[in-house]
Amino acid sequence: MSSLTISVTNQIIEPLKEILYKEFNAVNWRSEGLYTCLDLPGESGFRFKSKVMNILARLIFNQLSYLWLKKILQLNYGYFDREEHQEILVYACKLLTSCPRSLYHSVYRALADHLITNNQINLEGFVRFRTKDYWHFLCKTVDSAVDAYLIHREYQEFIKLLRYFVELQEPKVEMVNVIIGNSDRFKILDQDGNLIEMDYLEGIILEIGHNELDFEDLLISALISIAPAKIILHICQASSRAGQTILSIFGKNRVLFCDDCVICRNFCKWKKGK
């Protein structure tokens, strides 16, 4: 009989204990300062170590990856408060799903190379120094999650500012119909169904450049300038975010979503490129 020792920081010991107790008949553990060591008694040979490799690989890419994301976030972005950390971790966990399959294979190969010649492994040290690509991926995931969170926060603050401005603004027209077609196309009609021309928007496009403008920004700018008391939305593209943005700014008392009407049937052929 031989044993294999796995040492981890006390912060991530619980999920490891739970899984190892299920997989192995006997697990002995001891505390050594900041680390906890778990001894797995078992037969020497590839079969036993292969089982350990599979378990550790699953742990690294599932339970432990979340805990390491949390640790990296606390170390590198400690100036965010606890609630902000939780929001950032939601973004980070979504980004984890984009982990390349090649990283899984490289971690597994590194585990195999290590355990063939060693009967002990410091799990966090192993990931940080023997699988640097994966640790770098975790760090980049946290960085990208922070960027996504900041962009979302800035967007929400901007929406709040626009909503405040709209609430102070006196309506200039009674009602408009907004038809949202493909991601870069929209039309605004008056209550009689006539197209509202907005020559000033063409000037903005020429001055800034079409590629630098988001069609949603142009649409919101147009609606704020027109200042309608009511907005009826005809959305041809189900994935469009513009409708929810308009609702957030102008409020549910001023925005109505149309399910189907003559305008929808006449204009939503845009999405087919007609």
C-alpha cells in the first residue's frame, strides 16, 4: 500500500474534502498552518493515480475555479465592496464557459506528468506554476469580468441620467411609432403614419463617422429630440436590446410594445432584407 498526499490552502479545503470522501474509502487529513493535507491510501500504480487525476481535473475546472476566481478578485480588485464582488463573479462565471478545451487537456497532461513521479501535490501551487496558461486564463477572466461590470455600471448610470432629463422635458408631440428592424436600421413615424425626417442625425453621422455610432444611440437621441408623450414600439428583431433601453428611459407609462399591426406587417419585412 502507498498513499498520495494532496495539500491545499484552508480556504478551498471543504469542496475537496467532500468529493474525496465520496470517492475513496479512507481519507486522512491534517492541518499544517495555512494548509490542509489529505492523505489518500491506495494501491500504487497507474490505475489509482489515474482516478486521482480525473478527480483533481474535474475539481480544478469546476468547484475550485470559482474559488480561485474569488481569490484573484479579492487580491487584484480589493477596492470593490462585497456586493460589487458578487456581481463581478456572476460575469466571471459566465466567461468561464469559454475556457478552451485545449486548457483542460494541458492541465490533465501536467497532472499525469507530476503524479507519475510524485506522491504528493500542492494543488494551488501546481495550478499557478505548472499550468500557467490556465492560471493566466483565470486572471484574464477576472479582468474581463471587471471590465464588463464597469461597462454595465456606466451604462446604468447613463440610463438614469437620461431618464431624469426625460422626466423634466415637456412632450412636443402626442405619439410616435418606432419601427426597429435590423441592428442598424430604424424608422420613426408620426401618429398618422408619416415618416419623421431627422436631417440633423445625418449631420451627426457625417461629423462622427457611421462606424463609431451605435444605432441605439442615434435612436435614443432622436426620441429625446422629438419628445413624444407616447411611444409605440414595433420590434421586428426579437434579439434587439433597444426596446428595453427605450422602456428604461421613457418608462412604462409612455412606452407600449406592439404585438402585431399593419405597421409591423408592412415594415418588418426589413429583417428579410426586402
